Amino acid sequence: MLKLKKPLMVSASSSGQIFGIVIGRKALFAGLMMMSATMGFGVWGLYGIYQADQMSVALQQTQRALDHAQMRKDAKLAELQMQMLADEKKLAVYARALGQMQARISRLDMLGAKLVNVASLDKSEFDFGLEPAFGGPRQKQLTHNTGTDIEDRMTSLDERLKQLGTQLTAVDFILESKRDAQAARPHAWPTEGGWISSRFGPRLDPFNGTPSQHYGVDIANRHGAPIMASSRGVVTFAGKMEDFGYVVDVEHGHGYKTRYAHMGSMVVNIGDVVESNQLIGRIGSTGHSTGPHLHYEVRRYGELINPRSFMPRG
């Protein structure tokens, strides 16, 4: 048998001969180092794959957290946008109400001034052009947002309306003492000709056929037919109203008030003093109407009364 120097491996062939492989120490060391390195790289690779998986899981969790945060942010943004829209709508309502109140104050100012002239009252006592008098300790100025400013202005205008109402009540009381209650009572047919096409009280709505309440009488007539005041009084409103079209309201005193609606045109203004049977407008079909007619109402101290009781028969 052949003795091998530093054998690393011995093997036998099928013929029974033995072969030996001789490897030097350096080569053996290098081989062992390569094997160690290969195993190290393998372990490092497996660890890297593990780390990559862990990072992938962490990234997915982070992405889910970011998506959730974005969803919450979007929801909050949508909520704020809805709140802004609601606030804008509220401010628009306030602005319209403010405009209506200012218009009402202007009409009342004009009406009051005309009443003072008609009744020959003391203008220094009933000066409707003056702002209401107020007093009190000086308050620190505060910064308000737009909504609060509008609310404050509406509160101020409401106080002005109350003052005007008090003044007009006083004027009405003075004028009422000069008028006879029977003369103030509406008594004339409010248009030239025509016939009652819808009576006061329950009826079927002419537009949808459902049961409804009619608070006046409708007098059908031709386009342009004259409309007359049913008694002497003062015009307290002359303008357009939703559903009613062109409207004239007349205050007769002693609690009596009449309304003339769906008019085609008007010939009087707020504050005008009208006599019984005086022309105030003409028949039309403005507002919520099916044809030319006059909607006529009578109130007594704010309560609606059947106008037929105040209209001549025949």
C-alpha cells in the first residue's frame, strides 16, 4: 500500500486500486475559509431575507396606518367643508332676513312720516327718521366674525322695529279717536263687477285637488278691471309677495284691515290715504293664480273674517 503525504481523501476504484489526493495546508485552510465564507454568506443571506420580510411587514403596517390617517384627514376635511357650506347657507339666510328687515323699516319709516303729516301731529314727538335713543356704560369693543356681526345687526334692527311699532301704535290710537268705527268697517264691493269664484273657508286646492283652507274670497273678473278700496284707510303695504303676486294692504282703523292680492298693477304707494271706492289697482293674475281675479281678505285685530259679511249683496 502506498503511504500518502497529508492525505485528505482516499477512495478505491472498482478494480481495487486505491487513489489518494494530497492537499497542502494552505489549500486546505483556503478551502475551509471558503466553506466558512459560503456558510456565512448563506446565513447572512437568510438573515437578510428575514430582515427584508420584517421590513416588508413593517412597511405594510406603516402604509395601512398612513392610509387610515389619510382617511381620517379626508373625513375631517369633508366634515369641515360641510360645516362651511352650512355656515354659508346660514349667513345667506341671515343676509336675506336682514335685507327684509331693512326694507320693512324703510316702509314703516315712510308710512309713519306720512301718517304724521296727514294727522297734523307734532313732528318733534313722532320723528320716524331718528334712531332710537339708548344709553348705558361704555363696553369694551370685541372682535366678531361675520355671522355674529349679522346677528348683532338683526338684533339692532329688531329693536328698531319694536320702536317703530310703538310709534305707529301711538299714531294709530290718535287717528282712531278721530274716526268712527262704523265708517272704518269695510263695506264696498272691492272691484268693478265680477263674481265670487271661490268662497271663504275649506275648499279643494285648485292646483292639486287636496283639501285646503281659503282665507279670503276670490272674485273673478276681466283683465284690467278696476280694484277699489272697500273703505277709507291708509295703505300699509304695496308691493309683491310670494304666491300672492302684487298686493295692497289697507289699514282702516278700529282693528279693520283689508288685503287685495293677485293684482295686475297698483296705483297706490305705502302711506297713501285712500277713500272708499277709490282706485288702488287693476285685476290681473300675478303670483300663484289660475286666471284673472282678485283675492280679497278682511281682518279684525289680526283675525281673518269671512269677507262676504262685509260685502253688499246682489
